[in-house]
Amino acid sequence: MAAELLHTETPSGLRASHADRDRVVEVLTGAAGDGRLTPEELDERVAAALSARTFGELAVLTADLPDAAAAAPAEDVVRMEQRGASATRADGWAVPRRMEIESAWGDVTLDFTSAVIAQDALRIDLDMRGGTLRLLTRPGVVVDADSLVIGYGETKVRSAGDLGAPVVLRVEIHGRLTMGRLEVRPPRRWFGR
């Protein structure tokens, strides 16, 4: 729905919800942070977004922003189910508010290094047996696995570097991991890079 909102595939007269207005405010705030909008423009557009009634009124507010800055958040909940295989989210994927991951005998990799992060928290509800949940982080991505129950498995957590970086995403992992591994680390560096 987010892409529809900003690329006007949704009829422009359709009524917008509070969540739709919030998504546009997040996009505008990100664009201002990138230097694409002045503080005055941001104030004007945020006020217009909060009072907008239709998708058409919201689409106008982001029409002059590049696609990368105008990308709205992904779905609120993403489900991943797999058996005996591996799954990866990488290369600019949009981070949702919540993920439900059910995996048996396979690995799941979530690469946050080039992910589109449009909110400050991601909750992962995990049910994994016999595999690895691998999170590739960058400065500002913090992982909290205190609520994860691990049975016959292990956890390996390494920082992504700059500990003074502002937190841009807090990842909370809940659920259980049995005969598997949780690995949190920055991406590997290769010689010559």
C-alpha cells in the first residue's frame, strides 16, 4: 500500500487513514534529514500531511522527491515460512514494523546494511529449529535478544562499529530458537575494499 500511496496507483480521491498520513510524515522527515527540504518546507508539508483527507493530497507532498527518499515503509507485518532452505532479505529491502519467521533446518539472513528503514523499531517473532538467524547490521542498528528463548543453541553478537552513532533501528527478537544459532554482526570486509 505504501508504494500505491506515493505513486498514485490508488485512486487519488480515496480517503487516507492516520497510518497513511504518518507514512508520508516519515518520508518528509527523512527527506529533510537528507537536505532535500528546508525546515520551513518540512513544517508546511507536515502540516498539510496531517490535515490531508485523500491519497491525492498526500501524493502531492512527495511528488518532487526522488524515489529513494519517497519510498514509504513496507508492510506492517511480513511473514516468512521455510523448510530446509535459506531465505535472505538484502539490497534495499524495506524493513517492516514486525516480522514473523518460522523456519526449520535452514538459515534466514536479514541484511540491514542497505535496508530502507522508515521506523525506529522492528519486532521479530521467531520460531526456528536447526538453522541460523543472521542479522547483518550497520551503525545505529541495535539488536535486543533478551526475550529470545534458546534451547541447545548459541548466540554470537558483534557490534557494527561506531557505538556513538544515533540509534536508527531497534530490533527486538522474541520467540524461540532450538538447535540453532543467532548471529549478529557487521558485513564481512574483503581485502582491497
